[in-house]
Amino acid sequence: MAEKKSLTIALAGNPNSGKTSIFNSMTGARQHVGNWPGVTVEKKVGYISHRGYEIEIVDLPGTYSLTAYSVEERVVRSYIVDEKPDVVIHVVDSGNLARNLYLTIQLMELDVDLVVDLNMWDEFLDTGAELDLEKIHRLLGAPVVPTVGHRGEGIEALLDAAIDLVEDREEHHRHVPISYGPHVDDLLVELVKQLEDGGVSTHGYPLRWAAIKMLEGDREILKMTTSGEGAPDDASSRLREAAARAIRHISVATGADAETVISEGRSGYVEGALRESLTLPQTDRMELSRRIDNVLTNRFLGYPIFLALMWILFQLTFQVGAYPQGWLESGVTWLAGTLETALPESLVSDLLVNGVVGGVGSVIVFLPSILILFLGIAFLEDSGYMARAAFLMDRLMHALGLHGKSFIPMLMGFGCTVPAIMATRTLESRRDRIMTTLILPLMSCSARLPVYVLVAGAFFAERAGTVVFLIYVIGIVTAMLIGRLFAKTLFRSTPAPFVMELPPYRLPTTKGVLIHMWERGKIYLQKMGGVILVASIVLWFLGAFPRDASVIETYEMDIAALRAAGSVEAAAAADVLESEFAARLTEDSYIGKAGKFIYPAVRPLGFSWEMGVSLITGFVAKEVVVSTLGVLYHTDESTTNGEHSLAAALKDPAGGITPLAGFAFMLFVLLYTPCIVAVIATKREIGAKWMAFSVGYQFLLAWTVSFGVYQIGKLVGL
Amino acid sequence: MTADPRVSLATLNPGEAAVVVGVQGEGAFRRRLLDMGFIKGTLVRVIKHAPLRNPVEYCIGGTHVTLRLQEAQQIIVEQVTPPPYCRTHDDRGRGRRLGRGRGRGGTWLRRNR
Ligand SMILES: Nc1nc2c(ncn2[C@@H]2O[C@H](COP(=O)(O)OP(=O)(O)OP(=O)(O)O)[C@@H](O)[C@H]2O)c(=O)[nH]1
Ligand SMILES: [Mg+2]
């Protein structure tokens, strides 16, 4: 048998117990870890080989239990039952054995081959606690291996234990059925018998486990066993009755409901096992964290410190980020210039220079700022501060009908809406995820900044900075108002409860923070490489075609004739004709036609038709608004003062607009439909229906607000 | 004077401790509380309130968990003397002797008289 044997190992466990750290140490992969419960929201797969086995390692989301109530828990249990991994490694936070082993019991009841990984063993030893490994091994009937996940200690032993288990060299290995007391046990035996007799299919779930879940009132399992789909009709109705009877019976006999009795049974078993094997810690591992929190979540200092940290984060993002952004900008300009001179003038070179380099370049310059923001967020998350920020912000977020945890995606929204939408997955309830995703785009992402800089720079000169700041504030305030409105109308169900663990503060590792940042930055880059590239090309095409050969010929001949004349007046006339020619080309193009078509819709807002078009193309990515305006106003972007000439064109009394309209335009860009990539992400996260709603409401909001501001402003004579 | 010793967790002040008697309500949230360790017989200690009073940080089984007061209301407890672990700010310098006072328990006593 020269062929390598294959094996699947799944990592399960409580949130923030270190599963992803173990996964990374095993596979050398770079998944995102974070000192923040609920970081891994989808399962991730990696491959290694060990002792002649090809091993597939699966990192599962963190769960406290295996109920049908939350998505993660359903993912984990159906993965274990459907995919049948050879071994499940339960990654346990040794600092809180009681709660962690409570899940171990449930995993054992699923009849899996289990290895218990006592992770965070370093912290455990530091507190002076002791655990009799031999005893706990025997009591649990599963091998136990201490590890330090982020340092890779004990990983070999962990893999060895898993392989031993598979090769059946494990001595204590047995499935200990947990007793829930004579009452419940009898009822379970009876239910199992009925399941067997009725020929009910539990879709791979062990019968006893299914029976327990029926007593716990697990909807999914009840539906499976009693809906008649898995069983003949009479058997299923008999089962339903039997389960109901058993539940009633338990509550009469014990004075508590079945769900509680079963929870207590599990934790009672764990407690018993720990009483025999665990020597309690000398010190509290939260001791240091609590001292830190005496300052950071202090009644008086908490908010000032929080605000100061946010201020620093934004300073770093926008002030420090401006330097590398400047370098990238000159790099892009240089590249465009070089290409323009190197290539013979043709449609292809125009496509390359203005379409590809111009389009993608206008986006890539934001990468440094976004990476800095994400780096800061990663640092705050990995240190444990973000959980405290959620703790501080919950009261305010709750007033808006949101959740303390909504705060992190909203913060990320200032960088890029797309990764921010992905980050809503750490919210537990679907209602909160939808609401947060709906108002997230109102946090002005960095792609919108160049539009503000252009327009505010053109109309508000030295007060430009204040005006831009004001736009950001308007975004936040609007988000608050909309949040309240939605909470009062669309989402009147009670918001999700705020149960969140505050992990101990930990010093973030450089590797951890960088991986974390990169995971999200990557999403931004992917958006650029894909959608923006394609969109830039399409846009260029729409702007360059159709080309009426006869018109071009006439103009070119006329211009050539004037130039040939050689007189000063003729040259001037040629210049005029040339710009007329360019304008004519744009107006005749598809974009120009579209602009003319939508002009009536944007005229009441004080916008020019060029601006109307730029709003449409801005749907691709908001930074495209600027490049579109550049094209439409024929300002040569490749010159160093390209921005300047565009600003001048905007102000120009002939084709330009008023400052009031400029302000309305900034508001429109702030509020209207997010870019296509964000819309796609919205659809993926909350479904097509809500995506349509998101697009619709924001468009309406933007139009109404801009209309109101412009018309009222005009009335009062601005 | 001794009425029902059972109160809701929400009535406790920072520094005070109690033993869980039961969790009221039903459905997903109640189950979550059970799974997080709010099970009969478990010791809970109030660590602190957020600056705006809500939510509240609790220490349970060596971990710190936050709940809003509305949610803590569902948890029925019986007050006990704070243990040496799960210490709070108020304990500073008091050593780790068992049976120290109730932190700001004075208000609790007054309110429940
Ligand atoms: N001291 C110590 N810290 C650890 C250990 N293992 C992981 N950590 C840290 O614990 C935190 C959580 O680790 P993750 O690997 O993200 O935890 P997870 O179980 O994947 O979390 P979720 O995906 O949220 O369920 C990180 O800050 C890690 O650096 C360990 O053995 N000792
Ligand atoms: Mg993880």
C-alpha cells in the first residue's frame, strides 16, 4: 500500500478559543485570527501531510452549543453529520473549562471521534491552575492534548492523537453516554425506541442525539422526525405526541422545563469531571484585563479615550495615508504619460491610457489609506479593544435600533463598503445584519473623497476642509436618522440581545495583524482587478463610440486647412474648432446621449448633464465620477494641474454650476446607491430583495435631499 | 424582613455577586444564556456598568460577558457574598479574604428592605 491514506480533521469549539490559530499553525496558512469572538464565519479548508496521511483540516466557525438557533451552530452540526470528518478536534479555551467542555459533551453525543485540545495552555498555567490530564482523559473518554495555538506548541502531539484515534491505538476511547438523571434517561430510551420502530430517518444524526434534541424542542430535528418526510405518517404523529408528552412529563417531575434540565445535566457532568481533576487557579486571568479596563471603559475616561483612538485612527488613515497616495498618483500619471508618448496615437493607445491606466489608477491610489485603516482596526481587534468599543457603543447603537457590534463594520465603511459588508457577518441576528448593511453605505467610503476634494476645492476654496468634514458628519447623522426610521418601521421586532464575551487583552502579533489587514485589503484589490478594470474599458468604449466617420472627416479637414493657413487668426480658429470637435464627439457618443436623456432628472438639482452622466458611471465605483467629469469637460488629466482645470471647468459660468449645486452634488454622491461591487456584496449577504431595497432607498434619499437643499437654497438666495 | 431572596440579576450593583437560580423567557436568547453558562448554581459577579449604565459586564466562570439590563432581568439569582475571584475595582487593597463586604451593597440592602 504505497498510496497515501487520507484523513479529514475538523476543528470545532467556542468562539475565540483559538481554532484559527491552531489551523494556521497546522497548515501554515494565513487565515484571519482575531481577539474578537466570531471572526471565522465560514468554514476554511487546508491540507497537510503527517505520518503518511494526507490530512484535510477544516476550520469551523465558533459556537457555544449545537442548537438550531444560529447559523453557525447549524453549519457546524450539519457539517459534522453530513461530511463525517474522521476526527473532530475540539479546541478548548483552558481558561474556561466549564463552559467549553459543555460543548465537548454535545460533540460526544454526536458520536464523533473526538480529540480535546486544551488550548491557551500558557494562560492556564500562568494562573497557577492544575489539571490532572490522565483523569480528565478517562472521565471524558477522549484524548486531551495541551497546546499553545498561536505559537504552534503541541500541534504535533495533537495530530498524533488524532491519528492514533483513527488507527484505534487509543486506549480510553469510548463514548460515554451522559446521564440526565433516571427520569430523562428513561424517556430518551423510549423515544429512541420509537424512532427505531417507526423507521424514522434522522439524516445521519445519532438516534439518542436526535431524541435529546426533540426534548430540547429543536425545531429542525422535530421537523425532520415528525413532519412525515422522514417517516410514515402515523409514526410521525405518534412521535410528535411522544415528544410532547415527554417534555410535559419532565417539567412536572422536575419543576423545570426540559431544555433547562438537559442543560443542567450537561453542565453537571462537566462540573463533576472538573471537581475530580481540576485544581482551581490561584489568580484570575482577567486580573490584568480588568486593570486595563478600569481605565479604558472607565465611567469618565471611557468615551474620551475611545474618541481619541478613533481620531488617531483617522489621522493615520487620511493624513499619513496621503503620502503614499501622492506617490502612487505620480506613478500613475507617469505611466500614463509614458504610454502616451511611447505608443502611436490610435484608439488602442487611447484605450490603454485613458481607459485602463486612468480607470484602474484612479482607484489604486486609495489602497494605502485603506490598508492603514484596516491595519488599525486589525490591531484594535486583536488586542481585544474592539470588544470594549462595542461595549461602550452599544447604548448609542441600541438607541438607533442597532447593536454594539454593528460599530465595527460601520467603522470599516469609512475605508471601503465592500469588506465592511462582509464584516457584518459577526452579527448574530439576521435583522441586525440587514439593518447594518442597509445603512453602512452612508459611512462615506474613501472612494467618495476625491469627489468632495474636487468639488469643495472648486467652490469653497479655503473652507474646503470644513465642507468635506461636514459631508462626513452629514453621512453619520443621516445613518442615525435612517437607522431609527427603519427600526420604527421595517424592523420592529426586538433587536438582538447583547450577549458578548469580553476576551482578555492580548498583545497582537505582527503576523496576526498583517494577515488580518490583508484579508480585508484583498477584497478591495479584487474589486479593482476585476470589476473596475472591466468597467473602465466599457466606459471608455461608451465614451469613444459611436464615431461618425463623416463628422470626423469634416472636422479634421477643416482644422487641417486652418492650420495650413498659418495666420494667427486661423490658428486661434483651429483651436476653437478642435475643442468644438471634442465636445461634438462626446455629445454624439453613447455616454453623451445617455447624459442628454437623463438631464431632466438632474436639472432640478442644479447639475449639468455631464454631472448626471458621471453619477451613472459612478455606479461602477464612486471615484469614477471624477474621471468621467474629466473626460466630459475635456480637461487633460495627464497634465499636472488636471484637477485644477477640471475645477475651473466646473465653475465656468458657461457649462458649469453654482456653489449651491456643487454642495448638492456632494450630498448626492454621499447618499446615493453604492458602487456595483458593494451592491453585489449586499446581494450575497442579505439577498436580492434587500439589495433592491438598498439601491432604491438610497437613490431616492440622495435625490430628495439634493433636491431639497438646492431648491431651498435657491429660494433663500444662496 | 426577609422576603423572597430571589432577585433579578439586573438589580445587583457592581461588586456584588450572586448564584444563578434560573433563566426566564424562552427561545433562542434564553438558550444562548444557558449555553454561556447561566445555569443554576453558577456564580455571577457584576463587574461594571458601561458609562451610560447599559450594558453591564459580568464575570461568570472566569470569563467576562456583557448583557444589557433588559436581558439581565431574565436571569433570576440569589445574592451571595462576593468570592475571592472575579474581583472588581472596589476590591483593590482589600486582600483576597473571603467574606468581605458587599462592595456598594449598602444601596442594595436599602432598596430591598
Ligand atoms: N495566550 C494564548 N493566546 C492564544 C492561543 N491561541 C490563540 N490565541 C489568541 O486568541 C485569539 C483568538 O484566536 P482565533 O484563532 O482567532 O480564535 P478562533 O477560535 O478561530 O475564533 P473564532 O473564529 O472567532 O471562533 C487570538 O488573539 C490569538 O492570538 C494560545 O494558545 N494562547
Ligand atoms: Mg477563527
